[in-house]
Amino acid sequence: MAEQVQLKKARLVDMILYGFGGIGANIPFIFMGAYLSFFYTDIFGLAPAIVSALMLGSKIVDAVIDPFIGALADRVVTKFGKFRPFVMFGAPVMGLSIFMVFSTPDLDPNAKVLYACAAYIFYVVASSFVVIPNNSIANLMSADPKQRATVQTFKQGMAAIPQFMSAMALPLVDLLGGGTAGWSNYGIVMGIATCVVFWICTMGSKNYDTYELAREETTGDKSERKSADDVVRDIAKTFKNKEMLLLIGAFCTEMTCFTLQNTMNMYYFTYVLGHKDWVATVSSVGVIVGIIGTITVPFFTRVWGKKRSFQVFVALTILPNLLMLFVPSPELALITVAMSSYSFTSRIVIVFAWSMIPDVVDYGEYTTGVRSNGLTQASVQLMNQLGQALGGSIPVMIIGALGYVANQAQTPEVLGAIVALRWGVPCVFNLISFIFIRFYGLTDERAAEIGAKLQERRIEARSE
């Protein structure tokens, strides 16, 4: 029996190739988190209130479309597998949507608002159709809870490349023509790069997301086609998964924190410090330190396990932000150390969060009998998008209400709000994340036990 329940593991080369999906998902995600609000207010010319409304309004679309995509992906059976077709054929559409977001057509003010809304919502939908299925593939690659952390280490480690692209964005925008043309051209570069790396990613998953496995795992097999009521019941069962709810809550608060800081960075460096030229230097060092943090994840997985490691490092992320909150005029060296320290700990946190997703999928199947890879990833994507919307819209709304005027000297009230939003408020969201995971019950040992029992069930089902 011990041989029968040997946990499936992924090959090294496949983990590396699958890791390219981390580049594809994060090229637009990191760049938009860092620059989109600034682009809309200071380049495209939208009012802060409109930007906030757009960010929040797009989440209504997300709330409708993401569960649909997850449920659809869970029921697809093709010769390319269950999830890969979404990535293969959706990547070019996602690339086009990125270009459209950063295009700056010569329109009147009202038409600009309509264009920005249409382009951004198009991106939100297109990215969900690619990212949700691609993230679901990780659940198929390994049944070993510890190796799942390694799979995510490769995926999140690859995210260093788009982080460098984001860190060097302003010089590259100038190199590509500067002004509105430079931003549009950079949008083309990001769109093409996103498409290509997602195609590379599918090469690493073809041995795991297969036609045979799709037929075995799908809840929509032709012999047992489910009605709409059955699908609704499956969704309801998915959201009875307590461990999943705690984990996606932590995803939401961490993404709110991440986006809030990135959104405020441009305003902080431009208006508080008066050194927009520091952005590339500070961000580049932070990316390098973040890579080091990502590499350490397998070590801390072995030492503490995923849950405890998450708690330790999410607590440590609070310290540099608290320090900087009380330093009114930091020098370049201090701010680089503070942001790099945060980058080190936060990268570890996010890798552990992603590596926990397959565990909660297994737990859901174990307790309800429904394996909801796609729906779980859709829930994570929705919470990430919600966090991105909150972190990107609320601070812009606040500084707008306090009198922010683009490309002008700001009032003391606006400057004080920028500092508090950049350094103080993120600490609150980190604390909430800690509380969520404090009540999360899946240790690595418990996850391995559940995985073995699920494999026993499948072996017994095949023999019947």
C-alpha cells in the first residue's frame, strides 16, 4: 500500500518551464500595480475620482466572470488537457489588452473616460481567462506538499524578471519615445512578452495537464453531465471550505498591502521626496533582495513548514514600514534598506501563500468530494483583483479628496496622507493577514496525510 500512495512529483525541467507563467502573469500585474494610477492621473489625464471608480467598478465584472471561468475550466476536456487551452489561445488576447490599457488615443475628455474603462475591463477579463487556468495547473504537477512550495518558488522566482521591467520602466519609457508615445510603446513590449512567456509555460505543463487526466478529474464528463443546479451546488460546496476562505482572505489583505505601497511609491518619490529618479535604483535593489528571499523558501519549508513560515515573515514585513513612518526625510541609503528588507520578507510570504493553494484544493475534495481546482484559483484571482482594486483606488481617492493636483506642488495635508498611506496603513493589512493564517489549520503533515488518502481513493475507484 505504501508504494501505491507514493505522492506524485514534478520533474525539475517542467517546474522551470512552468515557472515562465510567473513572468507572464506578473508583467502586467506588477507594472499596473506600480504605475497604473499614476499613468491615469498624470499621463492620461483622468481625475483621481474617476480612476478610483474604474478600479472598484472593474471588480464587479471580476466578481461575475471569475467564478464562471473557474467552473468552466473545471469541466473542460480537450486533447490539450483541461487548463492549457485557455493559456495557449488566451495569451495573445491578453497581450492585446495590455497594449490597449497603455495606449493614449487623442480623444476628448469624455471619450477618454470611456476608452479607459473599456480597455481596463477588457484586460481584467482577458487576464482572468489566462491566469486562473494557468494557476490551476500547479495543482496537477505535484501531490507532495513540500514540493508544491518548490513549484511556486520557481514560478514566483521568475516574477523577478517583470519586477526588473517595472523597476526600469521610467527609463525604458523615455527610451521608447517618452511621454504618451513611450507609454504606448512600452505597452506593446509588455503585451508581446506576456504572450510569448505564457506559450513557453504551457510546454512545462503538457505532461501533467493531459487529456486522460482531464477526463479522470473533470466534473463535467459526458457520462455524468451536470445540470446548472449541480454546478451551483458545487460552487456552494467550494465556499464551505474553511481553509480556503482563510487563505483567500490572506491573499486579499496581502495584495491590498502590496498594491497600496506600489501605488503610493510614485507619489511618494515624486512629491514627498522630490526624487523620482530614485525609483529605478531603489526598486532594482529590492528586486535582487526579493530573489534571495524567494530562493530561501524551500529551506524554511523544511525547517518550519509553510504555515509557521508565513506567520513569521508576514510579521517581519511590518517592521521596516513602521520605521519609515517616523522618518520624515530619509536618505537614499535608508529607504533602499527599508524597501529591500520588505521585499525580502514579502516575497517569502507570497510564495508560501501560493504553495498552500493545492493543499486547500485537496482538503476541499477530501471533505466534500468535489475537486475544484478552477473555482479555487478563481477565488484567489478574485481576491487578488479585489486587493489590487482596494490598494489602487482608495489611496488615490483619499489624496484626491484632500486636494491632490497632478504635476503641481502638493499641500501639507496631501503630503502627510501620502506618507501614511505608503508606510502606515500597509502594517494594518499585514496584521490582518497574520490573523487569517493563525486560524488556518493545514500543516504540511496534515496536507500530506490528506493527499495520500485521496490517492488511495483514486486507486480504489480505478479498480472498481
